[in-house]
Amino acid sequence: MATTKQGSIGERLRTTLRGDRSARPFAGTRLEDLVVITGFSGAGKSTAMQVFEDAGYFCVDNLPPEMIRGLVELFVHEGSKVEHAAIVSDVRGGAYFDTLVAVLEDLEALGLTHRVLFLDADEQTLLTRYKETRRRHPLSPGGSVASGIAEERAVLGALRERADVVIDTAGLTGAMLRRRIADEFLPRQATSRLAVTFTSFGFKHGPARDADLVLDVRFLPNPHYVAELRSLTGHDARIVEYVGREGKLEIFYGLLEPLLDFLIPQYVAEGKAHLLVAIGCTGGRHRSVAIAEHLAARYRDRDDAWVEVAHRDVAKAPTGP
């Protein structure tokens, strides 16, 4: 192992952990930021890694915790040129994963600048993602995905509490997650454009997550109760016509659009990178979809906004009478 005038990095590591925790043996390292990414399998860790790769970080995936120690030794060596690094460590590390909390405590004791990103999601979201990819859960390769998720939840509790940033990825598209991570971890770049996402959702399927503004549009006429309209979605002109038939939709736009016209340039001036506007109706298939599409079209040509639209629950089959 390489050595310095102060002795090997391993010796300094052991010395610090044995005794003087006030010492900062790596104060001269070029390493400015070390991000440890962990969390649930299927919660978006690969997407998170891509964010840091695109930002020029030295990235390592699926690293058992004990190997983090060795990698850190390389990072802090006086000849290392690594300034920014990101490491994914999760239950794929098997029995070694249990030591991750201890490794993070060691980094804290050594005075090494580091942050922990924990990616979370509810069980149904994780089950759906596994179903879509047809992957096996690493903790239940021969059993059910649900049992693997339950076991993983028990293992990850202490890590979630230890994390600097916890992001619930349920309801987030890949693009939305990437922007959220960039907002939390990467230096904010001067920008004259705000990324605006209009997303529809159904309250019956759970609240919108991580929204900046939530609009409840359940006061509008509900096409679900019209048999010939129930199977349609807010993409259909017949739904738009039905929702607007009483005139309340036009009044709603007349009040909402001036508010957004005011807020968007204010957020740009403040340096905000992303605005998530969630529009909710009962099932997330009719009213909220129509309104999200209308707002996206309304703001898509602005010079100070980059707009996308997402529909969380539009594909869910209608239920009830």
C-alpha cells in the first residue's frame, strides 16, 4: 500500500478511530464531495448514479461497504486527483451491507466531507417497477418480491435515519428524479429557465409527492358518472367539453393562470430550478389529466420555462359505478 510522510492511510485511519477523533488526518485531500447513494432496490439508484456521472463525478456502483474504506484510501492519497465521487452501496452487497452504518460513522470521525442520499418508495411502487422489469429481488431471488421488499425495509431503517437527504421516488419520472437530485446535490447553475412539470394524479390512489403546488379540481363535473365517458381519459375532447360544461373550468383558468404568470418569473429570479404543479381529481384519469394538458400547452412556449407533463394514474382502470 502506498505511504506518505505521515504513514500509511490505513494507519492514519486506525489511529484516528482508536483515539483522537478531533484529528483531521485528511484535511489536505483534494476530495471535496463524496456522496454515498443507498436505499431500496428499484427506487432509482441507477438514475441517481447517472446524475453524478453527468456532473463529472467519479462513480462506482454496487460497492460493498468494507470496500468503501479502501476506495477512500485511494481518494485521499496525496497523488489522487479525485475531487468529486459518488458510490452506490446497497443490499446487493449481501452480508457485507450490514456494516455500512459503521463505515459512514468512520467517515464522519475522520472529518471526510460526505453526504448520504437515500432513495425510498412505497411497497406498491416497488412491486410495480419489479413487475415491469421482471427482475428478481436481491434479498429474495427464489421467492416473492414482496418478501424481499419487507426484508429490505427492516435492514434499511437505520440508514434512512442516517441519510442527509431522503427522496421518495414514488410518482416521479426519471427526468423528475434527476432534476430533484441535481437540485439537492449539485451546484446551482445560473439559469433563465424554470423546469415546470404539470402532473395529474388521483386522490384515491394517494397524495401527490414532492409537489410545490397542489390543485384539487374535484369541484368540477366528474365524467366518471357518465357511462359513455367513463372509459375515456382527459386526452379526449369529449372529456374536456364535459368538464367545462358548467363554466367553472373557465373561471378556474381565469384565476389560476394569472397566479402562475406571476409565480414563474419570481421563481426564475429566485434561482429555483424546478416547479412541480400537481393537479388532483378523484381517480386521476379525467379532470386532472385535461387540466394538466391544458396548462402544459399554455406555458410550453414561454421563454423562461421548460415544460413537461406527466400523468401518474391515467392508466389505472376505472372502478366503481
